[in-house]
Amino acid sequence: MGVSAAVLDVTTMRDRLGRLRDRAAEAGVAAVVITPGSDLRYLLGVGGSSFERLTALVVPTDRALAPVLVSPALEFAGLGHLPLDDLGVEVRTWVDGEDAHALALAGLGAGPLAVSDMTPALHLLQLRDAGAAEQRLAGPILRELRMRKDVVELSQLRAAGAAIDRVHARVAQWLRPGRTEAQVAADIAAAIVEEGHAAADFVIVGSGPNGASPHHSVSDRVIERGDVVVVDIGGPLPSGYNSDSTRTYAVGSPHEPDVAGAYAALQAAQQAAVDAVRPGVTCESVDAAARSVLADAELADRFIHRTGHGIGLDVHEEPYIVTGNDLPLEAGMTFSIEPGVYVRGRWGARIEDIVAVTPEGVERFNTRPHDLAIL
Amino acid sequence: MGVSAAVLDVTTMRDRLGRLRDRAAEAGVAAVVITPGSDLRYLLGVGGSSFERLTALVVPTDRALAPVLVSPALEFAGLGHLPLDDLGVEVRTWVDGEDAHALALAGLGAGPLAVSDMTPALHLLQLRDAGAAEQRLAGPILRELRMRKDVVELSQLRAAGAAIDRVHARVAQWLRPGRTEAQVAADIAAAIVEEGHAAADFVIVGSGPNGASPHHSVSDRVIERGDVVVVDIGGPLPSGYNSDSTRTYAVGSPHEPDVAGAYAALQAAQQAAVDAVRPGVTCESVDAAARSVLADAELADRFIHRTGHGIGLDVHEEPYIVTGNDLPLEAGMTFSIEPGVYVRGRWGARIEDIVAVTPEGVERFNTRPHDLAIL
């Protein structure tokens, strides 16, 4: 229920806080308020979520003002390991009955307040009522920091990719006719933890017609011989960095006649998008690379979602690989490449790898075979 | 990553939506916007959390306007089982690139928008920018519905209490000298699931000096003979209703000399607070009942938190059993009674039961012995 600890060295914390202040100053805000979640984990290495009692890091852009960590007195023990003195962060604890939101704002200069994207309305509107009338999202500021991974982050995401690849390598054991999606998913969830994740954050087992719904989770549908099955799985490592990889399996030869041709086009589309990744290329052009291969195969209208999403401390974060996003890729950006083909009422397929933009081009963090795995 | 299903009958949904509209009209708002989380689970029986794509139920107070369920087209399959036609709920799906927040607001009359407390800033501020300039929290409206549990909710919370009691009944197996808090916690977490919970939401094992920090989670501290150990555990049943119960164990006779006397006072304080519960009594008077027993034992300054919190679809919700809360209790309210004694650097103890207010007085949902369990 509290804030759990992870490891981040003080140099990294200081660097990230400094860059946050620079970006926030450029954005013209008086301060950035960050509540528990991935943004706070990025800055101070602490996990946990927001609850009804306010915990927040308040980072003023005015360098004459110290950053402030506001915490319920009861929960401060979970933050006591942080090198707050070294970082020049002032601690303000509060007890039930005190106005924590006023405490968070005390001493700030005038100007807009940027608030982390996942801060609950409960805290956002209480900050407003405590005097921060002008509010905006901190996401655009933080994404500039978080979008380009450093070498430690890249190694964590590489390890996450290897861990989920080890799970996919074991899927054939569990995916058998006569078992339900839910039974298979329970085995996969256990393996996700066994292979080094802190939790199995999501397990999609979409068999037969369920595979045609990209966000189907699991059901009690019994898997039949000839089914095509989408398995999309992932979770956070103890470091907080996430895995996310999809492979599509066939339980015996597919009984739907159009699978082989469409899957070949899907595989070519996924490869084309990966091949398109290098510094300077826009996000939307990577999306277009996948989309045009599927269009050539007359499958354009079967690919009903974006090609990918950034990944790091959040499973979904910037950059989004989607039509309309003209952001140029830079080395250190990490995201999924996951085109799919969905035939309503019959079957679906998706292939998803996490990739990193390198100075030379691209590195895949998922390296399991991309063929339709016939079990 | 999507919205998972749970069961709620259409009559209950219709009743809750109707009462929400009544309360929202009294509060003078144009509509209530509810994003995935416990409020949406209360109204429609669907689980899940908010992500970057907007899913929301928009409930206008003007009865001429239908409630609207906004959903990414991709994720609507997870909501397709809902009796939306029967409920008169209009569906609006959207695809990447469309303005989902404008879609949510389309057709609403003028007036303030109430937004569920846990809605992320990301959506709140985009709703503001899409035209909902005047925003307030929906919490005060929803708590009037959610605070008084119906007979089905009470039976779920009773079942949750019985499930976590079965876990406490097994704790003695695992709590042994030479094991770390984290090892004990892992065994307890597995048992929480085995005994019928959907997940082990929190496992606090606070041994020796760690017990003096009420929100300590677990550590690699090795449990020693003579330690007093606080075990505070719980999680949601598949229905979404939560358990939360604390017992304090001693691993052999406590080596701290002041444990026996202070624990006896704590036990009396917890009993006094439970005995104080009945319709018409204020929340703060229940808190005072515990506090005065500890004050008489000169332990007032060792009890450093509120006496309790409401529980239901959230682990922490209204009513809070705290100084300053003059809300009178009513039958159907459910909350924890959990006084504690914390001796910094040495040991701590807490006793926590979930109770329900009944027409006649009080029912305990946790019935494990309250004595200091010497293992």
C-alpha cells in the first residue's frame, strides 16, 4: 500500500532532476508536481501508486527554491533511504487533518503548475483548490527525458525482452487442444514471474475468433485443434522496466484457409517496419512501412490499430508509432513494432517485438522466431 | 491491459445509475464522468484501470439525455457483454486520431462536470481543454452511494473477511526465526490467492523495529526469536470486494519488556472501538473510543494514525474513522477498526478487523483471536 524502493544512484537522480528543471523552465511553468507512479520512479527510483493521502515531489523551476518531497508522516519511512540531503530535496511530512495540498504549494512562485499525467483527479483538483489555478500536464515535459533511454535503461529493457522470450519459448508446453484460454494463461503468468518479472502484468491468450479482438484478454473458451492463437504477454522486471511481446501460434494446421497467406504478409509487414527504424525517420513512416505491405496484400482494413507504442517504466508511453506522429526517431528510443491482422469472427494474428533505435539503425530486444509456430 | 468483466445484474446497475443521477442533480452538476476503476466497477461491474486511451461512462443529470459509454473501438469487445441497451446507455467508440474527450462531452448541457476521484490528470485536463472548464470531484456524489453496502456487497465483504482469516490461521506455519520478512510474505501472498482472493494486494510483515513503522511493507530482515511481528494483509476477491486484516504475532516470548502491558491496552482499545459502533454514532467518536483507552494507559502518543478506513471495492474509502469526521454511522457502512501501538526503534503492534454497522449495532467480518499470538 505504500511506496516501495528500487535502486537508482544519486548521480542519475541529480541529472534527471536537473534536466527536469531545465525542461520545465523552457515550458514556462512555476513547478512540476509528480505523484507516485512511473514519473516518480524515473526521477527517484521509488515505485508505488497514488492513494488518498498525498505523496508528491514538487520541483520548482526557480533554482533558488529547493525541490520538496511531501509525504504522509506515516509513509515517510518508505522514502527514508533516498539521498534527499545530497539532492537538496526538502522533506515536508504531514499528518491526517493537515492540508497536504497547501503544504505542497507553499513557497512556490506564481505561474502554471505542471502535474504528472497519472496524478488522480482527487489530488489535481485539491491542488487547484489550494491555489494552483492554472494547471497543465507534465507529460510533454517528462517525455522529453524519459523517451530517450540511457545505457542502464536499455540494458534493463534488453533483459526484459530476454525474460519474456524465455516465456514464449515455453508456451508450446501449455497451449494444447482441450485446455481453456484461462488455463493456458495461468501457466504463462506463473512462468512470467519464474523467468524474472516482478509480476505478470498482462496475459492475452486469444484463440480462434477471440484472436480477432486485439485487446481480448482471456476467456473460458476451449482451444481446438486448428485454432490460431495470439499470445501477447509482459510485465515489469523488479527494476520497473517492462517486457511486451506477441507471438502467434497454430494448434496444428490452421483450419481457416486464409491464414497462411495473410500471416506471410503480416510477417513481411513487421519486418518492413523494423527495417525502417533508424535515427531521423519519423514515427509515422515506421507505421506506414508496415501498413503499406499489408495494403499490397489487400489486408489494409484488417490492421485496425497503430503499429506500436513506446515502452520503458510504462508499458505504453511515448513515442507512439502511429499515423500523424511526425516525431523523428533518435538513438535510445524504445518501442514496440506490432502489426496485426484481424478477421472478425474467425481468427487473428499479431507479431510484436520491442526494438531500440541505435546510432546505426535498430536493435531487437525480442528474438524468438517470427514464423507462425505450428504446435 | 483492458477492462475485465465481473457480474452485476441489470436491476442493480439500473438502480445505481438512477441514484447516481439523483445525487448528481442535487449536487448541481451537468454530468458525472467515470473512468475505469472502482467507481465504474460499482456502476457497471467492470474492472480494469485507466490507460492513455479514454474509456469513460458519462452520466448526464438531464434525464432527456442518455448516459454515454465512450470506448476505444479496439477495447469495446471487453464491454460488449454489458446490457447497455437495457440500461439505455449509448455507445460511442473512437479510433486513434479522433478526439475522444470531445466525443465524451458532445451533447451535454452547460454546467460543472464531476469527475471520478481516480481519473488521471491526463484525461481530466483533456476534458477541460475539450470544453469542460468547470470541474469538480465526483467522490462526494459517489460516496453517498458506495458508503452504504447492500446485502450482496455485505456478503462479499463477509466472504473476504473469512478468506483472509483463513490466511491468518496459517501464518504460524511460516513465521519462524531465521526466515526473512520477505520469505514469510511470499508464503502469505501465495496463501492469499489459494484462499480465494484474485490477488495479494498487500502483505506487510513488520518484525521487531520494522513493526514500529505502520506502513512498512517487507524487508530482508531476518526474524529473531523474541520478535513481535505485525502481519497486515489483504486483497480483492474476484468480485472486487477487499479484505484487510491485521494480527500481531510474537515469535516466542517477546524480548521487549513493555509488550505485554501495552498489548493488553491495545486489545482493550480495539474492543472499545468495536463496541462503540452502532447507527447514529459519529465516526470520530469511534476513533475517540480507541484513543481514550490508550490515553488511559499513557500510550496516546504511541497511536499515530486514524482508527480506521472504509472498505469495499477500494481498500481505503469512506467513511474514515478519524478525529474531525462527524459523519453519523448508518447500517451498511463497513470499515476497519485498527488501532496500533508503535515504539520507535523497538517494536509495534496493531489489531485490525473489518466491521459492518448493522441495524442493531455491529458485525465483525474478522473473527480470529485478538490475543497476542505467541508462536
